[in-house]
Amino acid sequence: MTDCIFCKILNKEIPSKFVYEDDEVFAINDINPKAKKHILVIPKKHVKSLNEVENFDLIKKMFEAIRKINKQEGIVDFKTQINTGRGAGQEVDHLHIHILAN
């Protein structure tokens, strides 16, 4: 998708430091953090929202990445959050999971 900020970050059109990357997922720090550590875990494949997920192996892969990121970052206590739709606070139309930790 050409106007998606996450796709632009993935394609190096917008500079960003990746916290984590594998074949299917990447993670970045949120530019407007809501916690001391606020990391976004994003699939490389553009999927608009949780409502459009067809293969739930992708969700499994995202949660596996969260475990790796938390270990890497020394995060023990955290919450995850998925916003689906504008009314629920989804600001970017590309599926992502928030890791929030203090």
C-alpha cells in the first residue's frame, strides 16, 4: 500500500530504527509513547486490521516476536493492545500490536 506509513518504514522510504525484524514481522518504538517502553509489532504483509486477518499463523508469529522482543529488551511486566477501527483508536490502517511496559 503506497500511503501506509508502516509500509513506507518497511520499504526504507521513512527512516526508522527497527527494534526487531524477522522474515514476517518488524518492530519499532512508537513515536508517541503511552508508556516508558512502547513498541509496535507490525507484520510485513499489509493487513488493514484484525478484521482482515485470513491466516492466523500471522498473529502467532507476531506474538512469538513479542516474546523475543520482551526478552531482548528486558521487559517482564507488560500489556499488549490491538486497536481495530478508528472508533477503537486505530490510527494507522495496518495491523499492529502495541507492547506497553513501564
